[in-house]
Amino acid sequence: MGKTTYKRLPGSQSLRQRLLLASLSSTAIIVEDIRSDSTWPGLLPHEVSLLRLFEKVCDDCVVEINETGTKLKYKPGIIVGGRNLVHDCGLSRSIGYFLEPLIVLALFAKKPLSIRLKGITNDPKDPSVDTFRSATLPMLKRFGIPTEGLDLKIENRGVAPFGGGEILLSIPIVQCLTAVTWMDEGMVKRIRGVTFSTRVSVQLENTMIHSARGIFNRLLPDVHIFTDHRVGPQAGKSPGYGISLVAETTSGCFISTDTTVSYRRGEEGGEMEEEKTELVPAEDVGQQSASALLGEIEQGGVVDSAHQGLLFLLCALCPQDVSKVRVGKLSPYGIETLRNIRDFLGVKFIIKPDPSTETVILKCVGCGLKNLFRKIS
Amino acid sequence: HRNLMHVIYGTTAAVSTSVNEGQEDADSEEEEFFKPKGEGRKNVREDLAAEDINREDCSKFVGSLKKWEDEEAVESIRDRFVTGDWSKGAFRNQ
């Protein structure tokens, strides 16, 4: 059995990646000082929910939390995956918060994963489930992940504050990933997108589409944005609307942005701010989202800024071959990811700015992670 | 690039007290070695103060939006689209 050595980490930062990398590298961790000085100290509901999700997908992992929730002990077990799992993601963060670590974890499980996730499908803080479908899943294929068994179905939509959304996610397992040389961001050949509305007029979707198209008009004729108006239980429990856009390039890159408008839960208690706050008008939402997409295209990376973390993770988890990728300006999350990868996997990237295109080129040798049924000593 | 790598990797070793150390480059260790003792300490403390250990875990980064309605802005990215100049687009990937 032997004594477990714990890696000590301060604060709640990067909890998702820390749990993921700890699980993949079989490293036991102690996270301390979790919001110790905050008015609401300790782990937040979504972080507890994330731990429960890890427990569901893994066997024999040990999670210990102290009384105030400011200290967490995590000893990884065996990633098993499995069919027909169900998890309630809660309402403090959207399903998008859970998807990134879950997808990578599931790739290295014993059995393919299929899971029903309940909660908020669209939210301004995290990438929406639409973005995962249209930009994240195609990106996984680059790393040799089979398309068979890779799927995300949006059954019900749900926005803040009361959610009610449900998705079905299936992730296949891999023996190992395939290293990539992914340097050509290509030229944008078409823009696709989808708007949604729950418990509000479908007219808002047409307004968002109209104003987004107005921005793209002078650049590209091939723009198609679909609508997805939901009613009844498929619309979840709260009113909201939003848009997600994807630019597809000649080299097969998918650059995405999304945004959602809904009411927020009040700061104290469960009181809704519905009376006080005004929602952003649909016209502005379309325009802002389209502008954000052009901003991402301007950056010139092979992925958008929200996908930098996942891109670096996948590169680092590859066999011991060289991966080389191009991104735009490094995002704060991307930088944090690079540090977490260094801390857990010992993989350090060679990072060079490319002044002529104002992009950044990153190169690394993967840590050689293989999906084997490992015995924990 | 040395600077960019230093910005990303140079400082955090002190922040996260890892049990199994020894992943550091020989190069960066040498650099640390030749730093005056006091100075090194000061940097660590500044970094600790600057970085919130409980900052929100969020992959989305929303920068400021340009005014893409302006002709000038549109022209600046025209060649990133298939409707623009292909030779300029290809030049980017040399």
C-alpha cells in the first residue's frame, strides 16, 4: 500500500485542470486556502458538483473536504467511464464548465462514456453546448479521436437562473492520441451559426441573425445562421436567448464565439433580479457576437482563444512525438494551462512569437500518456 | 523566445510547492543561481501578491471589441477571408 505523497496546491484556481491532470497522471493532491479570506469561504457548488462528477466517472477515487470547504484532498482512482450515467451540474455554472475536463478524462477511461448532463446549456461565462458541438468536437478529430461514438445532443435547453437543460454526451476511448502539426489557420470560407430562444418570442432570433449578418456582409456572402426556438419542457425553466457562431476555414479550422442573455440569480438568497435588470437587446447581442468572431479571426490562430487550454492539453497528452501549433495572443487561461501541464506532466512548451503574423507558435513533446488499465500501488 | 517562456514558466515554480520537483530546465536553474538572494525573494513575493490564487476558472476570454462597422477595420482582415487576396493569405503561412 505505501504512504501517499500529496502534491500541495494553493487556492481554487484551475481546479478543473488540476483534478483532470491529477487523475491522468495518478497524482494525489491537496488543495488548500480555497477562498479562505472570502465572505463565502470554501468550495462553491459547481466545484463540489465537479468532484461528484469525477467520482462518478472514476472508481476508487478518494475525495475529502474539510468542514469549511477550504481544504480538499483528492486521490485519483481508475477512470472507468460507462454507459447511461446521469449528472446534475447544478445552477452555479453552466454545463460548458464541466465539458472540457470531462471530455479529456473520458478519452482515457476503461469504457466509452455516455452521460446525461443536466443544468444550464447556454451561459455567457462558459463556452455553450453549441460551441462544443460545432467547434470543440471537430478539433478533437485532429488528435486522432474517432468520430464514431463522439456526439453531443441538446435535448432541452436551459438558461440561468433556473436551468432545466439536458444534453446527452458520448465520448469514445482512445489508446493514445496522435501528435499534430497544426500551423495553417487557412482563410475563412464560410460562417455558420445557431440562435436559440427559450420562453421568449422567436422574433428575437431573427433580430440577432439580422444584426450579425450586417457585420459579416462586407466580408463574406456564405453566412448561414439557423434558429432553434424551444417551447414546453424543451425550453427549460427560464427565459433567455443567444447566438453561437463558427467560422470555418479552408484548412479545416473552426473558430467560434457564443453569447447568451438571461436573468441572473440575485446575489443574496434566491431572489431574482428580473425586475431590476434589463436584458441586452437582441440587436446588440447579434452585433457583439459577430464582432467577437471577427476579433478571433483577426488573431490568426488555428483555434479561438477559448480553446487554447484544451489545445495545449491535448498536445501535452500525445505520445512522445513533437506537436506544433499556432495560436493568436495567449489567453490568461491558455497561460495557466501551460503552467499546470508543466507542474503535473513535466511537459514544457517551446514558445515563440511569430512577429510577421502576430501569432504565437508552440511546440512540445507529448508526455506519452497511454490508456492502459493501470494498477495503483 | 526566451522572454515569453520566462513570463510563462519563470515565476510559478515558487507559487506551487510541488512535492516532486526537478522538472525545471538546467538553464532556468542557472539563472536563478546567479540572482542576488534578496532580489529573488522580492520577485516571488510580488508575484504572489499579483496573482490571485482563487481567481475564477474560466476558459473564455473577452477582450475589448473593435468597431467592425468601420471600413478600416474590415479592410484589415479582408485577406483572412476567401473573398480577399489569396496570395497575401498564403504569405502568412511561410
